[in-house]
Amino acid sequence: SGVSPSTISRMFTTWINLMFHKFQELPLWMSRKKVNKFMPPSFKKWYPTTRTIIDGTEFFVEQPSNLERQSATWSNYKNHNTVKALVCISPDGTITHVSPLFEGSISDPELTRESGLLSLLERGDSVMADKGFDIQHMLTSIGVKLNIPPFRQGERQFTPDEVVKTKKIAAVRIHVERAINRIKQFSLITGVIPNSLWDVTEQMIHVSAFLTNFQPALVG
């Protein structure tokens, strides 16, 4: 009669938890020295103090039955229930930190504050992000610089220098989006994650992220 779904579910849960806990023993965060050693020329030239490039990403989840959780996981941006993580990569494209999961309604600045990233950064580092990450005040207090594209204020057009800066940041920041796409290629977390896997969703995403570091280098 084959193996029952409940048996397969127990086996999956056991193995995903085991992989998660084993991978937790291997630190992802790279030292400043190691980041510098593998830094691509494009970063060396324009953004040599970059320690990490960050972005928030959302994963679709089935609508929870709990009304409070339904509301907290609702993402206006995605028009769906989601959970959200902060993903950090080094300039060479290695995933160096994935935050715990938060409900999809969390803002990017709040996500950064709660992600555990601030305790990993060191004075003199710089962080690259998209302009939704209004986090300079958090970073200034620990001696870290933020590189984000310039904001357009009102009707004012970008200056030539601002246009160049926007293009430079976009050209190198794209790698964090490519790293996130790699995570989302795993069939474990493709599509909508069902409520039955809620208790192991974080483990699934962290394991998927860790495994992407065994793939060929993202940035040459």
C-alpha cells in the first residue's frame, strides 16, 4: 500500500530540522579580511568598504486560520499572505546572513533592526541596499555607512552625478536579487507554502539559502 503521507511528513520534518541545526553550526558571516580577499573589481573600485548587500524578500504562505496571523502576514506589496526575511550577501555573491522569518507586513527598516545584522557589522563597514531601506540612522550609531540610490525630491530631476550613482549601485546591487532567485529555485519553497509546514518554514528557507552557497560563484 506504500508509505502514508503522515510518515513522509514526519521524515521530511525530521530531516529538514536536522539539516537546519547542522548548518547553524557553520557560520555564514564572512570576516572583513575574507570579504576583501574575494571582492570583485567593480566593488574594489567604487565601493571598497562594502561588507554586505542586503534586501528583503517575501515567501508566499497559505492564508492562516488564525485571524491575527492572517492580518500580520498580509503583504500589501504582494497582495498575498507572506513571510519575510532579510537576505545579506558579500560582494562576491556568497549568502552571508539570513534573518529569522517575520510576518509579511513588517517594513524594511524594522526588518533590518530585528534581523541580527547590526550586531555583525563593524565600524568602517558599508552596507548597500535599495532606497526602501531608510536605515542610515541605525548604521551611523555603529560607525557604518549606507550606500543606496539617491531619492528624487518632488519635481526635481536627478543631477548627472546622481544618475551615475544610481547606475553604479544598480549594476552591483543586482547580485543580491540573483542570490534570492537562487534560493527561490528550490521546489521546497516554490509557490505557496502550506499551513501544514508553518512550523518548519524558517528551516526550509534557511536550508535552501545555505545550499545555494555550494553552487558556482555568483559574481566572477
